[in-house]
Amino acid sequence: MNTPETTAETDTVICSAKGCRAPAVWVLAWNNPKIHTPERRKTWLACEEHREHLSKFLGMRGFLKDVVTLEEWSATDH
């Protein structure tokens, strides 16, 4: 996973949405097929409020590959 942004006072990862400081609970795995190999996965983190918006943004471009909980993503070997 890309290095997630954490809040200064805790080790909680935060949402990737611009200006959002909410804890992330979702991982949006994506790649840009024009510049990444098919197996490469970049990640954005999302809170409950921004999961759908960020998923639609990536999906409209054909970049979105998977959406899983942060807990599930952390439990797998990437």
C-alpha cells in the first residue's frame, strides 16, 4: 500500500479526499493502464462519506480495480 497519511496526534490513517481529516475505513485499489502494468495497484483511502465519490471518480476513468475495508487490505499481503 502507498504510505498512508496519518494524523499527528494518533497513528490513524486519514481519508484521501481533499481537505478531509476523517479516519479512513476503505481502500480503493486502482491503476492507470496507460502508465501502470496490469498488476500494479495504487491506493486511495476513504472515509464512509467519501468512498462513493472517490470510487465514482476512479471508476469513470476505468481506473478502479477493487474496494475493500482497510482491515481486509491490511490483512492481505500486497
